[in-house]
Amino acid sequence: MIKFEKVTKIYPAETVVLQDITFEIKKGEFVSVVGKSGAGKTTLVRLILGLEFATLGEVYFEDIKLNDANAPKIQEIRRKIGCVHQDYKLLPKKTVYENVAYIMQVEGKNNEEIKKEVPRVLEVIGLKEKMNNFPDQLSGGEKQRLAIARALVNQPDIIIADEPTGNLDPYNTYEVISLLQKINAAGKTVILSTHDREIINKLGKRVITIENGKIIRDEAEGRFII
Amino acid sequence: MLTNFKRVLTFALNDFNRNKGISIAAIFVLVITIMLVTGLFFFQGVAGYLTSQIQDKIDITAYFNNTTSEQDILNAKAEIAKMSPDIKSIEYISQDQALVNFNASHKDNSILTQALQEVGDNPFLPSLNITTNGQPSQYTSVVNILQTSDFSKLINKVVFPKDTINKIYSITKNVNLFGIILGIILVIVAISVVFNTIKLAIENSKEEISTMKIVGASDRFIRGPFVIQGIIYGLIAFLICIVISALSFYFLSPKMEILLPGFNSFNYFLTNWYIFVLIQLGFGIGVGIISSLIVVKKHLRG
């Protein structure tokens, strides 16, 4: 589903962020990408989303070479991926309902479908009562749940969660990880980028460990060892 | 397509409503700059009126011999009118009319009146007062025509204030040039002020644009609401400006007529209303759209 082939990413001023990275993520896998802050985890996520392009090597999404894809193709790929970020990346001037509906509108879904689906997803995520609130009226945990609702509403095949628990307390962290596990159990591919040792050790899933821009370990039932 | 347009329009209206402070600031700046541009256009109109007033007062006078019959002078008038497209008007002043005019102008000067009575006969010559379209070269060409024509033998002398014409032409030319240069500078300043205001308004949504990109929104879907907001700013600013302009010209008109007799600013506005609409609407919406497009494009690339 996602393939990195000898990918190197160099930012201006000769900063090498990723170096000769090769791995493949298959459909339905739960993969954690771990590493210290600045190891290159976020750059890896940005490469998958087409927000950055590899300086050397190739990144493939469903056999599409991202380096060669034009803007509409990249936008189409992004619509197939549900994203959850540490800083939530919500639309601050839209209500809870509008934040979720926006994703369906981007996808070109009709209004009837949106009116039916958005309240349903908000109910599942426990935010139906707050659908007319704005993001700044929500707690950290609620914001992250909204971000997850937004990532799920179009039922994408793949969820990328970039440090989703970084701003959350242990209770909300547990809730978010449980949710990601459920999503994976439903057959979706989940890529979790984190530096939370406890989470990784409890998951017992595949772990790719990055250090100084290089993959130092890729284990099927890995643990957080740095 | 229509559904997408409706969505983009709804986003724009919601954003406009939810960012009232920024929206009002942007409209306020647009109103000021549109009024500045309107003022420049009005200034050009006043300058043009003043120039034409001055030029209308300058004429070439061809004095005919007092033996020339009125019919010959009128024939000459018709001939002159056909000779040059630069001629705006020709007025025939008979000997008797010249005397009447002189008496009327100097009725309070007893010495002149007495001197005229002592002369006995009417000492004035019949004449043609010729007004051209204003350029100094036109005056020269008309004078040349008068001096080389078939009826030149009927003409006693041709009088025209060559130096005054040259000076006035030079002054009006410089005033117009100054107006154009000042206009260009102020329009550039106005455009950059509006551009920066809209830039600030959109910079406020920088993070939002980045999120929209991440979730796969197309460039058009992201750009649309900002462009429509630019149109809304321009449209509201235009409506405010056209009302301000109409009221200002209406209430200032009597005062302007004291300063510029014969110039009715409200009539000028009514005569040129479509140009005012075009300038205000074009400037407001045009700058609004172009600024939004440029600023959003920068964020879409980034």
C-alpha cells in the first residue's frame, strides 16, 4: 500500500532528515513509527501525504510514484488518507459539525449523505451534543476525538496518526489508542507516529524505529528500544 | 459544480460573518482607497473644466476694413469655418455691436465716453472672434489661414495673444501631467494598502489553509471562499462609496459653484455616473480578487 524505496530527504542548508529509508506497509497493518523528537517521523508522514517530496529515492502510494504525481493526483491521495495530528489541525472558524462535514464536502459527497453521516460519526465519538461548538470551546481530548472523527468520516483505507497523544492526559491517550486499535481491527491500515514508549510496548504491533534519519530497527512485534 | 459553488459561497459568507473585525477593517481600507481614486478622477474633471474655461476665453480676432460689407464678412465667416477642423466657434461682431460693447464695458469711464463722442464717427472695425480647440499650434494655423486666404485683402489686422496662449498651454499641460503622475502614484499606494490589508486578513487563515491542503481539498475549493470574500469586500465598499460620492457631490455642489462658477459637481457626477461606478466597482472588486488570488496562491505553494 505504501512503499519507501531508498528515500533520502534533504532540506535546504544541507540538513539530511531521512537517509536511505526503505520499507513497505501492507493493507490492514498497524505500524508504529518511533523515534526521538527530530528523528524524522513527521517528515516521513509528510512524504506519505505529498506535503514534501523525496530528494532521492521513491515514495509509492498504491503504486503511484508521489514524485511524479501532479497536484490533483496528490489531492486525491490525501483524500484517501485520514490524518490525526498532535496539534489537531482543526478548522478554527468552523463548528464541530462543519469540521467533519468539510471533509465530506471536499470529497464531493451530497448534502443528504453529509446530513446523515456527520451526526452519526459525532455520536460514535461522543461529540454530538457539541456539534455547534467551535474547536476553541472543546477540551484537548475532545479536540483529538473531533480530529479522529474527521479522519474517519470518509471511511479511508488508511489512518495516519502523527503524535496523536502528545497533548493528551493518560485517560484520553488510552481512549485514542483504543480507537485506533478498533479502526485497525475493522481492516484499516493504521500508521502511528509516536515517541511514547508505554503505548508501543502495550500494542505489540509492528514497530519501525528511526534514529538520526535512518531506520535502525523494523520488527513485526516490536518494542520501543532506543 | 453548482453544489461546490454553493458550498464555497456558504464558506465565504460564514467566514465573513465570523471574522467581522477583519472584514470591517478590510472594507474600511477599501472605502478610503476607492474614495481616493474617485477624488483623483474628480480632480481630473475639475482640471479639465478649468482648462476649457480658460481656453474658451482666448480667441483670435480678425478685424475687417470698415469698407467691407456685412455680407462679405459673413461669407468670410462661412469660408473660415470650412477651412480648419481646429476652429470651435466664430462670432461676428459688427461695427455697431462693437460700439455697444465698448460703451457697456466703459460706461463708468466718463473720459473715454467723452473722447468717443468727440471722435463723432464709430471708430470700431467689424470683426470675427474665432475660438479654437485650444492648442497653440491651432491658433498659429488659423492665423496663417486668415492671412493667406482669398479674403485676406478684406482683413485689416489679426490679433491674438500668442505669448499668453503659450503660457496657459504650458501651465495646463503641466497641471495635467502632474495630475496623471500624482494619480499613478496614489493608485499604486492605494493598491498596495488594499493588498496588504487583504494579505493580513488571509495570513490570519494560514494554518487553516494548510489544514485544508492536508485533508485533500483542491486548490479551487481552498481559494474560492477567499476570492468570494474579496468580492464581498469590494462590493460593500463600492456601495458605501457610491452613496458617499452622491451625497458629497449633492451637498458640495452649491459651495463648488461659488469657487468654480458654472461647474455643478452633482451634474458632473450624474453625467459621468457610469465612469464613477466603473472606477469604484472595478477598483474595489478588482483589487479584492487579485489580492486574494495572489496571497492564497502563496500559501497553496508553501
